[in-house]
Amino acid sequence: MTTTLITGGNRGLGYEVARRLIGAGQAVWIGARDTAGGQEAAARLGARFVPLDVTDDASVKAAVATLEEQVGHLDVLINNAGILGEVAAPEDMTADQLRHVYDTNVFGLVRVTRAFLPLLRKGTDASVINITSGMGSFAMTQDPARVESQYTLAAYGSSKSAVTMLTTQYAKTIPDIRFNAVDPGQTATEFTGHVGQSVAEGAEGAVRLATLGPATPTGTLTDRAGVLPW
């Protein structure tokens, strides 16, 4: 049985991905900073919960120890935890505002990925799925036909550019694990103010990648419709 860990899996997109993967027969762990909310979500889903704050070394280390003890391996890691941060015009944005977003979206992803590599290497057809955004795509944010061009989110967008680039760098240098970035698109969750497509639609890209097994590619950027421009 495939064992999957989803960071930020207690609500929104992460919750829906967890629900779908459990339905596909996977053993899903959801990680979240909110212990009470995470435990409640896990109980509703039939998942297992592990406290996990991606911005905290000790929390990540403890989560690794828990999965090591309880399962002994990890097959799929979905780096879903992310924040929008304070929205400011680029000219008014401070380094601290940028750092706050990067702490979760970029540094948190790196922290979690590095810490779980040993367990992934004990898994079967191991893969890492990084939840990125079209807001981090140079092509999409400059295309008037795309909704991404209508927003100015310098901190969030640049953090997702970093997520996508990190994905390609991991893919190039770690051939025994598959690394892919997936854009859920503008999805109606609390994160977006409930604007956009359904959560079920937003989850499709990650669910597809998480269920490909040995057919999982590496180094790709996709959404539910296919390959995206960088």
C-alpha cells in the first residue's frame, strides 16, 4: 500500500487530495501545525495525523521520527503547505513580508524535503509533488488571456517561481526519486476567498501524479489539463 504524507493536509486543497488518495487505497498521513484541527480532519478522512510545522526544524524532525517508527518508509510526499502572506504593492513590499512567505512556501519545502529523503529512499516508486502556482510562471503572468496576469502578488508569486525551479533542480540531481511541480489553478478555497474552480477540480493534478506509481515522470510542471509554460 502506498504511504503518502501531505503537508497542510487538514483543509482546503490538501484535505481534498487526501480524501481522494484514501479513496484510491493509499495510506495517507496529514501534517499540520494546528494539532486539534489536524486530528479532527484525520478522523473525518480516515487518515493518520502527524504534527508538522514546516517552518520549524524540531517539528519536522519529530514528524520524520514518527513516520520512521510507525511506517518505516514514505512513498509520496506532497509539499502542499503554503501561505499567501500580506499582499503589498512591489514598491511597498518589505524584506520581512517577503521572508514571512518564503519561510513557509520555499524554506519549509526545502526543510521537509531534505528531512524526508531517507524515508523516501526506503519507499516504492518514491516521488515528491510540490504544489506550485501559475502565479510563479513568467509566461502565464504575462499572458493577458490567463487569469494569473490579472493579479500582482510579488511575494507569493516569486515564492512559487522558486518552488518550480527547486523542483527541477531536485529532479536533475536526485534520479532515484521523482520530483514534479503541479499547479492546482485558481481554486475556490479559503486561501483564494472561495474564488475559482471547484476544490475537486483543483485536486486533480496532484491526485493524478500521486497515483502513477512506476509511470511517474520527473521534472515536470503540469496542471490537470497538461504541461504548463515555465
